[in-house]
Amino acid sequence: MCRNIRQLHNFEPPATPEEVQAAALQYVRKVSGSTRPSQRNQAAFDAAVAAVATATAELLDHLETAAPPKDREVEAAKARARAAQRYAS
């Protein structure tokens, strides 16, 4: 139904508002069980996405870590290598 929600904390550069919004949308889709709400439920769905995005952005702003930031390209390469190994024939 939807992609996996990806980690957004402790990356350089930091997560963009678009990434936070996409994660919120994926979360609400997963929890609601639908990728497209009915017209009757559209307002509730949109409000939930906005609330989750706001909470996520606030969380990311307040999290602290002593670990150095991760590089997006390096982490993406690791994920591709894991996928290649997992799906190798």
C-alpha cells in the first residue's frame, strides 16, 4: 500500500519540509488503511496529515544526539547494497 517510512533524524543536510510531509502522509495512509480517502473522509485525512507533519517537525527540531550526522548518499548506497543482497537470485 505505501512505502516504508524512512528515518529523518540526524542527517546532513537535515530533513526538508517535503520529506516530513511525505512521511506524515505515509503514516496516515498506513494507519487509516487507505491510500486515497473517500470525499467524506478527505478533510479528516488532510487534518491528520497536517497534525502528524507538525508533530514530526517539532520532534526533529528538539531531538539531540552526540553522534555525527549521517550522509544521505552513503546511507542510500548501504540500502541499495542490502536490497541487492536480499533480492539476489
